[in-house]
Amino acid sequence: MEIITTTKQMHDWSRSQVAAGKTVGLVPTMGYFHAGHLSLMRMAGELSDRVVVSLFVNPIQFGPGEDLACYPRNLERDQEMAERSGVAVLFVPSTPVMYPEPPETRITVARLGAGLCGGSRPGHFDGVCTVVGKLFNIVSPDLAVFGRKDFQQLAVIRKMTADLNWGVEIVAHPIIRESDGLAMSSRNSYLSGPERSSATCLYRAIVKARELAAAGEGEVARLLAEVEKIITVHDNVRIEYAEIVEATSLEPQLRVGPDSLLALAVRVGVTRLIDNALLLES
Ligand code: PAF
């Protein structure tokens, strides 16, 4: 596996792959790999000839007071894990490489990026779209793989890619969960023992909402009341949002339909966790 740290080297490597007739799959990450990341890398490997994993903790997608400074990092371990997953290139640019000057340009996906996490983290998706756009330009991938845990991120990136004719296929990977249902996330490493136990409330709330919807409960307000009951029982958990939206438009719904998605963002202690699921998915 090659480690590349400059945009020029990365660009030249990608051009050499195109010249050799190889397809390139990109997995954009912020590092601190877990089984979910490895699964994205494997999927990229199944769908393309060469896999590039980018590892960059992107400062412009963090708001003031968020966890940029303490975001978990372990490059040596990440390197070994990526290598074992058959990755061809680990692209690890520094902040001055990605942003040699303070960037004045942002990509905004206006409507899809406005609600849910966009509401509680103003400017977050502008930062995500801008860095993903830069990575698309630097790596020129044929496809890019993103996890469904960040459902809104996936929707926003799909829209950006279509609106700007990027010609990159956006591939969605299912959520990878721990055995007790907690969605895997690098931020789970922040949780204390008691917080880790409480954190299963997101998945328990999802399971309950899906059971009720499958049994015919169609009132969104009643489903959300059940979800809130399960989550707020824990003293160390606070709901940032719990919404049922239409999965494509992300518009809030009053009644459950075939594409209803339950989207959750909660604070467990100070750690912000998100999760989501289609309510009527078989
Ligand atoms: O999902 C993430 O890890 C980040 O938002 C991404 C897509 C790598 C952009 O920094």
C-alpha cells in the first residue's frame, strides 16, 4: 500500500491508473478505523480495480466548540488496517496541503442540507461537500463509497454530485452495528462505561418504532412519542432531534409511508451520536 500526502502525487497516481485502464474507488474517511470503515473498503474493492482511502480530519466541517481538536486519531493503526484490507493508496494530506490558504469557497446543497444535522450543526454540510468535492477533483474516482449511518450526508453528496455533473458513482453501504445494535462510529470511543450502556437506546428506539410501524401504527407523532420515551429514560442522554422524514426528500412526515425514515441525533454525555433506519424496510 502506498501512502500519499500531496495532491500532486495523488493526482499523478490516479492518472496512471486511468492510463492503465484501471477503475478507482474512493472511500473518504476521517480515520480511526473500525469494522464499518473496513467494510466500506471491502465494498470499494469489489466494485473497482484500485481502492484509495482518504484520511483527513476536515476542519471546515466542525463548528465552534465541536470535537475537532480531540477527534480520535491513530495513523499507525489505521495504516495497518487499511493495508490488510487490500487498499492501494492511503491518501493522508495535512491541513495545509488541503487548504494552503484559508478557503473562501463552499459547496452548499441548500434544501437537503438544511434540516436534521444541518439544523443542529450549521455549516457542517458545506464543509463536508467542499472537502468531498476537493477529494473528487484530486482523486478522480469512478465511484465513492459512503456509509448509510450518515444518511443525510449521503443524500447531500448524491445531490451535489448530480447537480455538478461530477460523474462519480455514489455507492451506499449499510450501517454496521455492534452486537447490541449500537451503530459503529469513531466517536463511540469517547463513551464512558455507563454512557456506552445508555447509547444502545438509539437502536432500541429504532427497533420499537419499526415494530410499531410494522404492526400498523401510522401516526408519526405517536411513534416519536414512543421513541422519546425509550431515549429520555436515561439521565445521561439528551435528544438533539428525533424525526420521521421521507427518505429521498428528507421532508418531515405526519403519517408513515413506504419510504419513511426515522432519523436520530442524541447527546450521550457530551458525545453526539446519530442513527437512522427505514421504518418499513423488510
Ligand atoms: O463521514 C465522514 O467521515 C466525513 O464527513 C467525510 C465524508 C470523510 C468528509 O470529511
